[in-house]
Amino acid sequence: MRSSQHGAPALPVLALLLAVALTSCARGPRAVPLDELAADPDAFHGQTVSLTGHVREIEDDLGDAGRHFVIEDGESNRVRLLPDEAAEPYAGQFVRVVGAFAFDEGTGRRLEVETIERPAP
């Protein structure tokens, strides 16, 4: 067996690093309750998260924005879903959505949808 320059076997170290890497990949996106996301959106900015809730269509009265879609819980904690075309077929339905979360004061909370699906009953 080949050893590193300090005399320790290199193979076990490589196996440990591979196991850690595979475990990290297997975890997937973090499931975050919408109320937790609403309470501290900066803590999740730039992260891939998994959210569950109902998709709702919102009609803007500002004129230029038209309508958009959000995922929300029973307490009206909301996150805008982008693009609208990904969320539109799920309006009125309970879903699990995974995507990249972003927040800023000007545009609020938003999720760039990677996957959206109705969870199994």
C-alpha cells in the first residue's frame, strides 16, 4: 500500500474524503418552512431550498407587472416563483418546489424554480 509523505496510508484518507463528498451531494436542497424563510430571508439568500405550500396567482394592480405566482402557507408567508410559466400549471395546488432563493428589499423574496411537483399523497 502506498503511503503519504508522513507515513499515513493515502487510501483511507481518500476514501473518507469521497464519503464526505457523496454524503453532501445526497442531502440535496434544504427543506425550509415558509415562515422561517420570511422571518430571516437574508440567511437563505443564494441557497438552493425546497419549499412546500400552495401556488397562488396574484393580480398586480400596478399595471406594468401584470400577474405573478407565489408559493404560500396558511399564514400568507409568500415567495414569488420565477418564471411564471413554471408555476402557472400548478395554480391552486399544493406543491413542493426546489430552486435558488434570492432576496432584496426592492424585489422581495423570490425563487428561481428548478423543479416543481405535487407531492405524493
